[in-house]
Amino acid sequence: MKMEVKEIQYKFIYQMRNNKKGENMSKKWWKAAGIRALKTVAQTAASMITIGAAITDIDWLNILSVSLVAGIYSLITNVGGLPELKEEK
């Protein structure tokens, strides 16, 4: 079930304000979420570069803009939790 964007934003703000040694806003979380966001940025940029296009024909500003938005969205969606940080029981 997908959360609405507003719900995700509210959850992100709530967790930022109420940081209590939880998984979501720890250094480990920021590192893991940052790595995921960087991968998302790179994958988005790579997918937008047209194969066979001349280097001067590529709209680099558009690629940068869309890729950064994808990275920010990746951080916001990771507020719900990251599988690599789940405690093993």
C-alpha cells in the first residue's frame, strides 16, 4: 500500500523532530539512505542520456535537475525504513 506524498512528508518531519535513538534518523540511516539516493541519481542520469547522441546535443541541465529530484524523492521514501538496517532477531 503506497503512502500519499503528504503522509510521507509529515512522517519525515515528525521523525526529524522526535529523534530518539531510532533507526530512521541515526548516522547509519543517513549513510544507507545517502548511498541509495546517490545510486538513484546515477541511475536516473544514465537512463536519460540518449545512446548515440552527440555530447553537445544532451540537455545536461535537464538531466541534473531530474536526477536531483529523484535523489530527494529517494530520501523521502526511505523514511519508512531501510531493509539493510532492520535488526536481525
